[in-house]
Amino acid sequence: MGSRRIIGTPFALALLAALPLAGCGSLGSSSPDTYDLTAPATVKTLKPGRAQVVVALPTALQALDSERILVRSADGKVSYVPGAQWSDRLPQLVQTRLIQTFENAKRIGTVGRPEDKLVPDVNLVIEIRNFEIDVTNGSNAVVTVSARMVSEQGGRIVAASIFTASVPSAGTDGAHASAALDEAMRRVLTDIVVWTATKI
């Protein structure tokens, strides 16, 4: 097995360095460079609340439900960045970073996953609609997420909204693409947390 490189992607730093992880195998073998996504460190929201929120595992079309970094061309053709991957399947990674964003904001009483056995006030249901480098007109990282807040009692939809962000990407290689997508996702995560804090 070849060595695996994992690269964090804060927008200003992701282009600079890779961290080699120990591996084994014959010389000349290699595995894809692995990139992470980051949660915003601070989020300005309203006054703190005590609500409990459960973040469901996001849903996504099959093309997005993987570790691969998607590229969409002008004719709608889907391809993937060669030699690059996320550190986990995209839905799991987005769920983890959204929970961390809530925790960093310190404006929700408790936040967790369904398996954490919380008794939530609301369940946050997420659908990843776009998470790609769009090369239709230049190269742009596009992230679009649909969010619904569902009451634990009765399953009533408390609120619903769509969040989107677009960030120019300097290229479609792994380092540039992952950095731009990370920046776009952090904007979306911030907007979701602020929106949730105003509804509960």
C-alpha cells in the first residue's frame, strides 16, 4: 500500500503543503491525495439558546455520495478530479463539519447525530444538491444545500431554506478545487447555523 497524503483545506493554506502518512508497499506506488473540509471557527449569531438539535446524515445523489471531488462541465457532463479525494464520504464529512460549526458557535444547547440518543427539539434534515467545481464559465466551486427543521413531536416542518455559495477556483486540480469548495462550504455552514439559531 502506498503512502497517503492528507491535506487540510483552509482557503489560504490548502495550496501549500501535504502531510505524508506512513505507508508500505513497493516504490513508485501511490494513492490519491486526500483533502479535508473545515468548520468555521467562529460564528456570529443571536443570543445563546438551550434547544437540542439533531443533525441527520445528509442525503445526496449518487454522484456526490462518495469521496471523489466532482467537476461539472458546460454540457452537464460529470467527471472527477484525478488523483484526489475527500477524507470521508461527502455526506458524513458535511454532517461532521456542520455539527462542529454548531459547537463552535456556542448558540445551541446540545447538537448531535441521531445515534447520540438525544431528545431533540428539532431534527435538521440536510440535502446536498451541489458540491462541485463548475467549469461552465471559468472554474467556480459551487455548494448548494437544502435544510429543513423538523419538529420531533409530530414531524412538522418548522422551517425550510436553501443555502448556496460560489467561490472562484484557481484550477481544477485537487489542491485548488478542494480549497475553493472548502471556502464555499464554510459560508454555507455559517448561514445554516445562523438561520437555525433564529428559528428555535
